[in-house]
Amino acid sequence: MLLIDGIVQSFLALVHDLIERSPFFAEWEPGRVDSAKAERFLVTFDSLVRSFPSLIALGAARADNEDMRVVLATNLYQESGEGDLRRTHHAIFRKFLITARIDPEAGTEQAFTKEWRSSLMDYIDSQPGSLSALGVLAAGEFLAQPALTRIFAVIRPLYPDADVEYFTTHLELEADHVQEIADFIARQLARGGSAHDLFSGFRFGIGQWENYFDRIYEYVFVDNNLGYGPVPYGMPSGCVQGD
């Protein structure tokens, strides 16, 4: 277990370093983010949430053993609402947006989100070793809980009446996912799997996540063309709050 413990600690250290040096997380603090910036972030984040099932499915398709395939298929099944379209994670994220009175169609998918998704899918599809693909996906799983904890700390007080199941569900599930992935990695390494491939994938994934958060920082906090932010759900597009 010493090897897997060391790998997990290395992964956690890479995640910690990303968050500590990220200008997005430095700025994303309770009391420093108003509703216009929060809505700009949330509408943009919607297309990222929608991307997760396709990434997991591609990883499962690249699996070269049933063990990895089952781990990822279980994750995909949960992400897909366990077979209920009304319960997919994208559906419950949109439920949050609607109950927060944010129009989920208020924005278009940003180029940096497309680049994030394409870079991860291209890497997963092109690497010869399945542990490289797992490393990329593991980066998102290990990052999810600390990132969502910080995101939710800002969101919760801004939208006290919204349905926050998406956030609470993920904060519960991600600890299980990290443990499942760690257990799987231990089994794979015991069978002679490549730690080098695993680390290569994880570092690549962390790099792409860092690029994403750097770009969304610029989009949310630096771009001066904020206007009035996304139009609240149910308000005609020609109206401005306060008119």
C-alpha cells in the first residue's frame, strides 16, 4: 500500500498546487463575487457539466481490462442519472440554474470550453496505454471535491432558495470516486501497470484544468464587457433588472 499511498499524495499535491496558484480560486471567495459574475460563470460551466459523460464513456471505451471498464461504467451510470433522464447530473445542474432564476440558454459555449474538451478527448483517444486515459480522468475526480467546495461556498449564499442538489450530490460522490480510483490503481500496479503512464495522464489532465480555470478567470473577472450579465430566468431578454 505504500506505493499507492504515495501516488495518491502526489495527486493531491498537484491538485493543491493548482488551486493555490490559480487566479480564479484566489478571486472566487465569498463576498468578492457578485451575482452577475456568478451567473456568468454558471452559464459557462453548464457546457462543461454536459461534457463529462462523453469523456467518461471514451475512457471506458479505451479500457483494456474489465476492472477499469467496470469502474468507469459505474461512474458513467451515476453521471447519467442511473438511467433516469430527469436525474442526470447535467439535468440536476440545470435544475439548480432554473431555481436560481438563471436562464441556462443565456450564453453560448465558449471557445475555451471546447478547447478543454477536445484536448482531453484527443489525449484519451491517442494514448496507447489505458492508464494514461485513467490518469486524465482521475485528475478531474481528484480536483472535483476541493474545487466544488470552493465554488459552492460562493454560490450558496447568493442563491439561498435554489435547489443545490447538484453540488451536495457531487461533494458526497467525489470522495467515493477518488477512493474507487485509488483502489483500482493499486490493483493495476500490482498487475504490472505503468505508473509512468498514470502520472503522464494525470499531469496532462491537471494542465488542461488549469488552462480552463485561467481562461474562465479572464472571462468572468477580467473581461470588461460584462454588461448586465445573463438575463434572469423568466425575464424578457430586452429587460434590465431595475427598469
